Amino acid sequence: MAAPVVSRVRNLTGSSSERIGLTGLVLVGVALLAVGARWVSGPIALVVLVLAALVVVGFITLAVLGSPETKRALSPYGLLKPGSLWLAIFYLAPLWTLLKISLSSKETRFAVFPTFSWEFSNYGKAFSDFGPQFTRAFLYAGIATALTILIGYPIAYVIAFRGGRFRNVLLGLVVIPFFTSYLIRTIAWTSILADSGPAVKVLDTLQLSGVLEFLNIMQDGKLINTPAAVIGGLTYNFLPFMILPIYVSLEKIDVRLVEAAQDLYSSASRAFRKVVVPLSIPGIFAGTLLTFIPAAGDFVNAQFLGNPNTTMIGNSIQDQFLRQNNYPVASAMSFVLMAIITVLVIIYSRFFGTEDLA
Amino acid sequence: MSVMTKRGRAGRAALNLFAAFGFLYLFLPIAFIVAFSFNDPQGKFNIVWSKFTLDNWKEPFSDRGLTDAFVTSLQIAAVSTLIATVLGSMIAIALSRYRFKGSAAYNFFLVLPLTTPEIVLGSSLATLFLGQSVVDFGFTTIVIAHAMFQVSFVALTVRARIRGFDWTLEQAAQDLGASPVRTFWKVTFPLILPGILAASLLAFALSLDDFIITFFNAGSTLTFPLQIFGAARVQLPPQINVLATVILVVTVAIMGTGSFMGERRRRRLGQTA
Amino acid sequence: MNAPKRGFSRRELLIRSGVVGAAGLSLPAILAACGGDDGGGGGADELFVENWPYYIDPTEDGATGTIDRFVAASGVKTTYSEAYNDNLEYFAKIQPLLGTGKTIDPDIIMPTQWMAGRLRKLGWLEKLPVDKVPNAKNLEDAFKNPPSDPTGEYSLPWQAGTAGIAYNIDVTGRELKSVADLFAPEFKGKIGMLTEMRDTIGLLLLGLGINPSTVTSFNDAAPAFEQLEKAKADGQIRAFTGNDYMDDLSLGNFAACVGWSGDILQLQADNPSARFVIPEEGGTLWWDTMVVPKGAKNTAAAAKFMDYVYDPVQAAQITAWVQYMSPVKGVREELAKIDPELADDPLLFPDDATRARLYAFADLSDDVEAEFEEAFSAITGA
């Protein structure tokens, strides 16, 4: 009875094994997602888990009994399974629960679990009450990203084209500061920018305070507790995330191309603009994503370096979640943040053309 | 090379100068952190320079809360990095060794956690943990949260590192009679190990430093960054700077040794840098 | 009311020597970490106390701290943690546990009285084993049966304090006397306020002539919120702080801020130009309370601890260090033996006239409290 099944298994071709492997992976992933996101619960969840386990067992049987071709086809799926399952439960399922809670409301003020009730007003509230925080978050993140490009591109350029033997050392130098804690680095800026600290003293001596005050970089003689300080903090903390991707794309550029361009164009700067910059676009693209996205959701910089008028959406989400216990609205805000960022990223990629990010 | 005009030379110099200032900028806060580890603060917050002392270095662990949180962070990082390294490396091998259906989509899926803002990752995980009673907020939830973003990170990093790997070596080994398992352990694994180690080291550092995601999922447990954040409202002892400097020095040492040994290996194997 | 200059206090020596305060006592919160409710052991031999930072005298400079003395006297193995940083944050941490019928590790926690009231109404507190706390009779009459705990069975005050105006006279150039001084244009961008809603709004209400003990609805307090909102939008307020206002004041980042009475003596040790005043319109009164969360394992040990700290001799030691108002009778006399100057300090032992100017914030119903907190967090910008 088993013999024909076994021989059929042995005779599975590579491509049909692939299809089986992929289906198996997806099935088990969905099963775990369903349990994690609580689409099913109680006894049904148990049933789903058992089914998933069966699929895994079937997969393993196939891998053991199958022909070498089958084994080969199935191995990637086997390797992918554990990691994907982990991500399915702990990345995808949470997004689902976030969405669910964002549409829930609390029955009593201190109930632990909000109940699902298609409460779209949470989203309304997220926009109406926290509109300024959203705007500020994107504004500050945008300015900070632009600044990281301005500061980071030349640094990446110098390392890539002038680094020579010391390239790795220089790259190391870029990365080393970021092995201190994120919090401690930001707190260090409170020292540097303090009212009685060196930065203000230097500016006063150079008599630049008036100019900076005019530009609204300083406010009432303060460098810290200003929007500029928050943006400065964001710029500093995300600078390596811009330098490294730009470096990677610059490094790939064949130097001879640049030389040829310099021969063909009258000036080095034109060669730069026409040849180097376009080739480094993938790096700038990747860097922008790695900078803008985390910066938009940040709250640490605004907390330590800002004032009550510079709070970003991250501060609000954190407060609503961890102090006001307002999970539904906080989740809505979180979701809106992600949605807006996704839209921006899509528009941005259309503009730049998607490139391999890895 | 084309002839360098005077303007060209000036431009070059300006650029180099700019880059130099850039590096100074990068290291400015670090200089402050290290310098202030020698400060004897006037008040409770180590923000204004008052006077030099070596006492902080003599007693770096005098702040029990800080030290305990640091130990907790190390423990969490160890466990989560282990999980993430195993899972992530498996994914990386699958992605680079095989061509299979769905690999492009999978690539995209893998990058997603890294492009989601930490606050969304943190708050969404918190909502997941809220609605269940199997696990309470604490050590376990933090480990899970860290391992989650570390898996993506390790997978992508290892994949980038083993990109140039010559998989035909495996074929050669098997032609010589080794079983697939033996081939993996004796041939493939030792060669991709440096990449895996590098990735796991970086992942370890990420876990130690993680704040936002941990903040949402820690319950009453305190990791090093959480302890600093909580304490920062009451006091900033110089011991924070001491510990930070120690982490920095150790990481630099590891990195330096790693690249030095990599350099030696390369030279021994006769490959060019 | 300006506190008299003092010489070196124990606390000061502590900061000067660079060793962190309760270092000798802060046993790991890691014990609380690994897995929710496994407290370990039980009965009368172990205790876990969760308190605010710097709220108990530590073992240092040759003096034995209260916790160590308690351990020696009672034989109870005590874990003392200082992770209680903020009422709302702590509540959010314990809510998933206590709200679902689970237990938390600490046997005693120290919420401010309004938070204790909330916990009591939610049924998350055990009744205090008062028959095992004979010294509870030493509780000052003023604190008996407050609105937050009408039967007095759920909470025992730890320390009390007032919120008033702390300022740096070098920066302000003059003495401040009134809440209105916080809004003086010359201090633009140099004013601090507390994240503790009842202290900030309470003070503002007093400045507007409204009695904070009698507000029952949001409308009653709306003028204060409007005033605060305007001040924030105008850039008058530099930051909303917790305990971290002290250094800002010392450094001159704040000209003036809403601050707490117990901090001023420490402040002056660091910077003699720091002053504290209960405004002429009045100040707010608050107190932190010892409560036992539901399901706590070591209620007997908790009772021993409470009994111990309500002994005027021990209470005086605590007060000598934290320098807040003690709710225990007889502390003044005991304190006079240790630190006579402190025993005469009007901030620690206010006379009747001053007492009359201190107002505890009204006990708000849940809905009204929600409105207050929402409005406040909208202003603090979070």
C-alpha cells in the first residue's frame, strides 16, 4: 500500500518539489500567523497548530525519502522555515494585532484588553489631536536626512576615492562612535549644547549668537531645548546610516570611468555631476530610507534635546501607550505612521527606481 | 590622471578638510563621553565639567542598579543573538545557495522589519504580548523582540558576506566522496563562519543598544539603556560614561583583532586584500 | 519662605564623593525580571519593596541605612528597588498583571496618594494587616482617612511634601513670591514645570484663586489649563520635568520652576543661590503611601516593615536624610536629637499658618481624571 506512494515521492521532479516546498512554507507561516494574530483561538488554534505540525512532518518525510533532486529543491524551504516562522509570529502577527487594537476601544478606563469594535474614531483622533506631532516628525526627519546627505556624501566620497589603503580604517572610524549607547550619545549632546557648555561659549566669543538667533537655530540664547538641537541630534545619530550605503555604491564605481569622464568633460565638477552622482544614486536611496524612516519615529532626541513645542509623533505614541494607557489611539497613531512612511517610500522609489537594498 | 588645475587642487584640499571636520564631528560626543567619565559632577547630573577624578574608574560598578541592568542586557543579547544567528544564517544560506521560487518576494519580506520604524515594531509587539497570558512582559519578551529584528539583520548581512562564496567547492567535495552533511560542516561552514561571526557580533551590539523596541516590551525588567533612561530623570552618574567607554574600547578591540586576523588569513591564503 | 543655610549634610557628602546614593541598597530589579510572578519563598522571611529613588536613607559614611537596620532587627531578607519613577508609567507596567488577576513581585509599592486611590478603587490592593502594625497608631491626624482611602485600611503614608516655586536667585535677580512670577516675561524660556499634573495645575489654580481641593469637573480647572497652554505656546516654559529640575535650576537653565519642598535643602547644598517658596496664594500638598498589591506573598514581612518605619526613632532617621515631611507623630522630637536645625525647619514641620495654605488636590472620579490627564498630556506635548 505504501509502496506506490513512496515511489511517487521518490519520483517527484525538482520543480514540483519546489512548488510543494513553497506551499508548505507558506501554509505553516500562515498557520502560525493565524495563531499569533489570534484569528483563531482556543481549540481551533490547537487544530491549526497540529495541522501545521503535520505539514512540517510531511515536508521532512519528503525530504528524507525523496530523490536527490527533490532534496535539493526542498532544502531552501527547509532552511527558511525556522527564521520565517519566527518572523511570521513576531513581525507579521504583531502588525495584525496592532491594526486590531487600533480599531478597538476600552470598555472601562482601566480594562487591560480593548475590545474590537470597528472604532474608526481612533484614527480620527490620531490625526486631529496629534497632527502637529506628525508634521513635525516628518519635517525634522526630512531636514535631518538632507543634512546627513550634505555632510555624509563628502565623507563617503573622500573615503572611497581618497582612502586608499586606509579605507577600512576610515570606515571603522565612521562606525566606532556608534558602539556607544544611543542614549548616552544623545545625552552627551546635552552636555555639549548646554547653556553653560562649550558650544554656546564658542558662539558667544565669535559673536555668532545674533545670527543664529535670527535663523531660529538659537532661541532666547539657548542652543539646547530648541528644534535645531533636535534636528542636530537626529542628524548626528543617523549619519553613519547615510555614509555607509553611499560609500558602498561609490566604491563600486570603476575609477577609470571617472578618469575617462574627467577627460571628456572640461571640469572635474562636471564629471562628478554627470558620472559619479548618478552612479551613487542607489546608495543615496538606501541611505535615505535607513535615515528617514527611523528618524521619523524617534522620540529620544526630542525628549532630551527638545522642548514642549518640539515633540514628535514618537513622543506621543510613547506617552499614549506607556503613560496614558490609551492602547487603541496609540496603535492607530503607530499604524498611521507606518502607512505614511510606506506611501512616502513607494513614491520615493518610483522616483529613484528601486535598487537592491542588501 | 588629468592634469590638476590650481582650482582642482584647492577643491581637493577643501573636500579633504571637510571630511576631516566630518570625522571630528562624529567623534565630538565620544570625546565628551570619555572625558566626562573622569568628571566629578557637582550635582546629580554629569553634564557640566566640575573637576577631574579617577574615582569613577576605580569604582565602575558602584551603581548597583546600573551594573545589574548591564548584566541583564548582556544576558538578553547573548540569548537573542544566538537565536538570531542560527535562524538568520540558515536564511542567508538558503537565499544565496539556491535559486528557488519565491526568493525575490522573500528578499522583500526580509527587509521589511528593518524598514519599519522601531516605534511601530515595539508597539506592535506590545499589542501582541498584551493579548495573551502565556508570557509576561520581561526577559522573555525582550529576547523575542530583539531576536526578531536581529534575524533580518543577520540574514541580510551574512548573505552579503557570503555572496562571493564559491559553491562549486561543495560539488568538488562531494565528488571526492563526502556526504552532503560532511561537506557542509567541513567545507562550507568554516569558510562562511567569519561572515556569520561578524554578523552576530553586530547583532549583539544592536541588542545591547536597543532602546525603543525594548522600552515597549520590557515590563519591569531593566536593560542598560532602560536603566539610563529611567535614571536620567533623577541622576546621571559618571559610571554611565565609564561603562560606555568600556563597551567602546572592547568593541574596537574586537573589531581590530577581527580585521587584523582576517588580514592575516587573507595573506596566508594568498588572496589579495 | 527661604530655608536657612546648612552645612554639609550626609546627602551632600554622598554626592561629593561621587558614589551614587542608595548604591548599597539597590538590589537587582533583575530578580523582578525573569518571568512574572515567581516571587520565590514567602512567609515572613522575605520582602520586596519598590520605592521612588532617593527616598530612604542609605548605608554610607559610617551610618547604617534604614533597610539594613531593618534587616538586622527583624531578620527579614529585603530586596529594595528604586524603579518607581513615575506614577502613570508604573501603573502601565503593573496593569497587564494586576488587571488580569496575576500578581507583581513587590510586596510594598509607594504610589502617590491619588494613584493609591485609583489602585484601591480597582481592587488591586490588599488590606493592610493593621493588627500587625501597632505603630500605625502613630499616624498624624492630618493624614487619617483621606479621600483616597476613606477607611484608612489600604494605605499608610510614607512621606509628605509640598510643591511650590523653586528658583535661582542669581538668575531671577529678585525674590519670587507668587505663582504669577512664573509667567513673568523676563523669564521667557527659563521656566520649568512638573510632569506631575496635580502639582502643576494645582499651583496654577491657586494662582488663579481657585481651590484645588474643591474641583470636581474639568470646567472648574479649565482656566488653569488654558493658562498653561498659552504659556507653553508662547515659549515661556522651557521643559516639563520630573526630578531632573534640580540640576537645571543649579545650572541656571531655569530661572524658576515648580519644585518639591524636600529637594530644596539638597539643592542649596549644591548651589547656595537656590531658593524655595510656598507661594502666597498657597502650595499643593501630596504624600506617597505604602500599599500592598493584591496577591503579595509576604504580607507578614510587609507589616513588620511598616511597623518598623512608623517607630518615631526610625522615622526620624529617614526624615533626616530625605528631608520631607514625616507622617509619624513624635518625629520632631526624635529629629531634634539628631539634627536640631532640621527639626526646626518650617518646610519639614510647617506651623499652622503655613498648613492652612497647603491644599491637597481633590480626589477626582475616573472620567474627570481622564479628562484632566488628556488635557495635560496634550499640553506637555507628549
